[in-house]
Amino acid sequence: MDKLKVIQWNTGKVGKLALRAILDDPRLELVGVFAHSADKVGVDAGTLCGRPQTGVLATSDIDALLALKPDSVVYTPFTGDVDQTVRLLESGADVVSTNLFFHVGGIQGEVRERLEAACQRGNSSLYISGINPGWINAIAIAQTAVCRDVQSLTLIESADCSVYESVETWSFLGMGEPEATDETRQAAQTWLVMFRDVAVRMGEALGYTFDDVEFFIEYASAAERVDLGWFVMEKGSNAALRGGWRGKVGGKTVITATVVWYLTRKLVENWEIDDDQHRVIIEGEPNVDTRVRYTPPSHWGNHEWDTMTALPAVNALHQIKAARPGVLGLLDVGLPHAPAAEWSRLRGG
């Protein structure tokens, strides 16, 4: 298998881990790094992600990066740039993005048309892996293959978010507030719109055309005062949320994407919270109930959990290269996988 020449676009929380994964993958060759921050320009890629020196220096010069003729770009900025992405695709580089472009309405309508046209001009592909992490969508869809009938599919993400130190995020979502107001729910809907994409893409893969995609949200309150060291919730204030999106056909919910995010388990409402971070429930013939639990190694810090957002993007690069040109969906890429045998050979085992 020929090595793919890869550019890492941005080196934030997810981008740093994606950069590390590119360097660790013997199937890939890092040829460039785009840096949004001026203080990262000229810094070696290894320094930016905690790896040995590589000789590849970060730059903000897009023309210089395109001149490298990359096969692929791993695109991980917090806010996606459609103009940048069009340039990358027109140059012939495949783009796999963890960003969902929701600041411009997502990959639909005029935005999708521009990106699709860029793919055709560059004979390239765009794949949105997502952030939840994206691969669980494909895992859920694949499990319907054992069924002779499917009535509904539910995907649930359960996460202890007390390690996600972002006061801005949890304040925006209404955590720590004395009650859930209409304004709180509207703010949560704005933030959780990224999980609408989860429901829509699973629906598309199963052939559904939704009549409606409905948002839902509820909160649970802290049973006692909780001080996380970086965020405080008084007794009775919002401390957990359960919400998401229901894709409906003919008034019936056929796809549900749910998140259960909690900052403490000590809740007045005594919610039953799964220890398993992902659960797939298929009502059909037969019913399917699959639970996935992630166990981090002892050396992981809080933000190492972003590995599960970065790696599905990096590990999909060869499959994206083999796919048709255009904006790709779940069925176009299949199930990305780790280069386990290559890693084993590198370890000498």
C-alpha cells in the first residue's frame, strides 16, 4: 500500500491528537501542517503534538501547502471554512473533517452544491467523520444487517463530563442554573444541533426521508452542592441533561440520537445512567441491544478522550482515497479500522 501524503489542518484539542496519529501511522506521510495561530507558525509538528522532531514546520501559507500536492487533509478546526475547503478539494486533495460546518447550516443546500462541485473539479472526496465520535454511526447502521425487520434505531451517548473543563460550554448549556427555562432549552438546541447530523446521516444510510427531525431535552438537578474545582453547581441547580433528535416518518420515530451528559451522578431525579458510553438499540426482528464501554489507560489526561474524535478521521483516509469523488456518506466509506498489524510490526511483536 502506497503511503498517503497528508496535511494536518489546525492543531487544537482534536487536531493535536490527529497529528500524533498521522505520525504514528506507517501508512501515512506527514508533509504539512496548517497553523491558525501565529505563535504556532514555524514550530515543528513533533513539538506541537508531543512527538520527536519531524522537520515539518507549521505554516499559515495555504499556497505553500497546496504546492506539496497532498493526497489527503485531516481538517479539524473549531469553525470550518467553506472557501478553504473548496480550495483544498479543487486542488485534488481528499478532505476528512471532524467539523460539521454548522455555522453555515451544515453540509446541505448551496454549501453542499459548492463542495460537491469542488470535488468534481478536483476528482476528490469530502467525508465528514463528526465529533461524537463519528464511527459509532456506521457501527449502528451495520448492526441492522442481522435483522429481517427494523422498526426503529436508537443511539445513546452517555458521558461523565466532569472532566471536560469548559465553563463556557456548560454555562451555555444551562448547567449550574437554578432551573431549565425556555431560553436554556433554546441554547441547548443550538449547541446540540451537531447531533441532528447523527440522526440525519443514519436515516439517509437506511433509506429514510424524514418528515420531521424533532428536538427534545430534559434536565436533572444536583442533589447537593457540587464543586468540581473549575465549576460549581449549587444544590437544586441543573447538573445533567438528556436530549437529542428524533427522525420521524409518517409521525413515527424511526431514528433517535440521544446524549446523556452529566457533571455529577448525585441527582435529585435519580436518573439511571449507563456506565457504557455508547448504546445501540434496534427494535426489529430480532431486537439488538449493544453496549460499548471505553476504558482509558492510566496515563490519559482529560482531553485524551478527544482521541476518539481524531482517530476515526485519520484511520479512514485510505478508504476515502478509494471512494468515489464527491461528498461522501456512511455507506461510501464503510468501517474505518486501525492499522493494527502495522503497529505490531513496528513494535517488533
